[in-house]
Amino acid sequence: MNDSERKLVDAIRAMTNQYVSTKASKNLALPGAEGRSFEAREPELVKLLAAMCSKYLERTDTGEVVLDNGAISAGEHAYEQLEARGLIVIEPTGYRFARWTEAGSKLIAKRAL
């Protein structure tokens, strides 16, 4: 498992352990799942992580959609992976809040269909 794959899988496992215990997400994150390479699974893994962040970290109390990791390490690890892929921008005021980029918003919108 390369470093990029390990970090993405670790972020998904952390979010799963923190917020939900679903067998499907645990199985999807396992190395070599279904005999497919990381490159083949990476888009699915990123979508899964983005969907988890959308469901568990989004806040709209200011009228805008903001991600709030609650200063919990699972959210922080998820931020690292989503930011590295251009899906979120972390607020300059600190590492707790982030916003979806246009690409991130499109990815989340596709998941809702």
C-alpha cells in the first residue's frame, strides 16, 4: 500500500469509527478490495470520504455551507485528503472550518442524485 492510499484509507476508517460503523464503508476501504488496484478504487474512496464529510461535518447555521471538523482528528485527517485533491479549501482562520470548492460541490451533488 502506498502512502497516498494508506492516508486515504486511514481517513475513511477514522471517519467510520468516529461517526458510523457501516460494514460497506469498512469493506470498501480495505486494501485490495475486490481485487482492484488503488488507482481503480481511488475515485470511489474519495467519493465515500466526501459523502461522509458532507453528512457528518456540514453546518449551515450561517446560511452558508461550512464544514466543521469539531477539532476531532477524524475530520482533520479527512480535510487533509480532500484538500490534497482540490475538493475543499480550509479557512485561513484555522484548521477547524473548511468550504467545498466548485469541484467538491459537484462531487457532493452527484452523490445526492
